[in-house]
Amino acid sequence: MMKRWKQTAVLLITLLLLLPLAGCIGRPDYETYVISDMEGEQEANEPGNPFQVQTIFRIPEALGSRMQLLGWLDNAELAGLLPDDDRQKAEPTRGQQILQRLAPPYEAPALLTRIDSASPGMLRLSPDGQWLAGGAGQTLTLTSVQNQEVHRLAVSAESGQEMDTKALRWSANSRYISFIAVENKSKQAWIMRCDVRQKELQAIRIQGNIEINPWASVVLSDDGYSALIDDRTKVVMAKRNGTEFEVQYDHASGGTDSVWVDDDRFLFLAQDGTLFQYDNRNRELSILLEKTGFFSLSPDRKSIAYTQSEKESVFAGKLQGNNIIYQETVYQGIIPAQLIWNGDSGALLIDGSKWYVQSEPNVPIPVPTGAGDAQRQTLIVRFR
């Protein structure tokens, strides 16, 4: 009896050891992956707000009133233009301007070089701070900021229209500079695309009967195969199709130039102040903000600065999917005409008119000198 009980116990133990192995026989290995539809979820879950103001630098009014700020040379230094009014020169060069470097605390500019510009005040600095684009008539000029090397590119005669230098736009990756040209008689519109790496200027016809105003701006996506055309009343999105650009979408717009988020998505401001994001992959139109007055997207397309109607304040937030998170007031009492992010979204240039208003707690505001005062104010807000 005892012997049989021992045999039974050994059999039960053996079966218990074999059961897990038997459960694996014939069953394929697999893992479950959870894919979030929220872009940048890891960043959103990080503690703290990325737009806590650390330092505010104010550019002296005497300097800011004369200087045209072009943008960032790097994450810390700015580039600006001053007229070359040296009275000691026997024969001042017409159209020559002084390119200046402004480093923290942004009080004393340093000379970079003198720039010959046929259109004074119409130079456009690339987002990476490496190139200045300008020109007039039938010539586009590219000037290297580092060594002042100049490249002059002739605008093709088939476009039949002189460039509007004010409408020059850089792609966010600084690869392309572009503008619109319209034939005088046929009104056929062309996208003039300059590849900075290749130093080539190409005229690409816009297909279709849609009317394009000659003063409209056009900005290309990073790959150069998508274009946003905006005349401040209508935005048109076109894709490269062979040797032409084909219009795929248009919408009423107003007030601020439209910008690319990536090669398929872009932001534009409607006439009623609604900030939209359009996704060409699924043709989805999303509302990001309402009552928006002005906005600026950072070069990495992750941070956005904006104003809202009836509020003399500047706000900042992170663009995540179809949402803006970490929305924060970063400065009060100013109506900006220019908002420019540096490359790492760690600082924001604000240039506009300063108004003195009552401040909310813990929000930076200028010290008032009198009720209702307004003046030009240029400042740099640096975040922690």
C-alpha cells in the first residue's frame, strides 16, 4: 500500500513539472504592443513646464529703433541690420548695410560684415543662421554669413515677372528659398525654388486655373515637394507632380503666413482667428486654437508662440498631435509684430508695441511710466 502511494506521488510530481511545457507546445510566441496616437507622449509625461521664464533681456530702445532684426545666428546670438551711415566715407555705397551680431545681454552689437543689397531691408536670414537671401529684379542673391561668399542666381525669363523680395520664404530646414512669379500676359504662376545646397534656381509651373496673386508668399516643405502659397486671404497647398505643382487644397486665411509642421501637415490662421492644422494624408482639418491674433512655430516644429484677440500677451505651448499642451503666458503688455524662436526652443524674440496693463500674479510685465503709454519694445525671453 505504501509502495503504491509513493508511486502515485512520483507520478503526480512528474505531471506537475510537465504541464507548463505542454502548454507551450504548438503555441507561437507573441508580444502585445500598445501604440499611442498621441505624438510625443513621453515628452508630455515629463514633469514641469518647459516655458518657465528664466530671464528677460530688453534690447535698448535707441538700438532697436534703428536695427532690423533678422533672426537667430545660433541658440544664443541674434543677427540684425543697420544702415551704413558712416559719414567719414568719401563715397558711401548705395544700398550697403551693416550686418551685426547681438550676444547676451543684447546691448552692444558687434560688426559681422557689410552687405551689398539692392533692396535695403529686404534680406531674409535662414532658420539655421547660415545664409542671407535677397535680391531685386531678375537676380536672387545668397550670401554666406560665415565667410560672406556671394552667389547670384538669375531668375528665368519664362516667369516674366520681377521677384517681390518681401515675399521670400525659407523652408524650416534651411534647404530651400522660394517665391512666386507670375507671367504678365497669361497670368500663369510659377514657384521659384532655390536649392541652397546645389545653388540652383528652378521655375516650376503651378498646374490648374486657380488664381495666384503675384505678391503671395510660398514656403516649401523640407523635402521640397510640397508648397504652401498664402496671400493673407487664401492659403493654397500644392504637391509636386512630375514637372509641375498640382493644387490639392485651398482655404480662406488671413493675417499670418502659413507654415509646415511636416511634409504632410501645415498650420494656417483663418480670418476669424481660428488656428487650423490640416493633414493631407487623411484630409483632416483640426482646430488648435480660437481667437488667435498671431502665431509662430519653432524651427523644430515642436513649440508654438501665439497671441489672442483682445489680450496684450504672448503665450507659448507645445504642439502635440492635434493639441497644444503646456500653454503658458510668457509675457504681458505687448502686441508683437514679430515672434522668432531660436533653434532649441529655449528662447523667444518678441518685437512689437509695448502697452502697460495690470499684471496677473507671477507673470512678467514692464514697469509702467504712464497710463495708456505705448512704444516699440524688443526683448528676448529665455526659458529655464
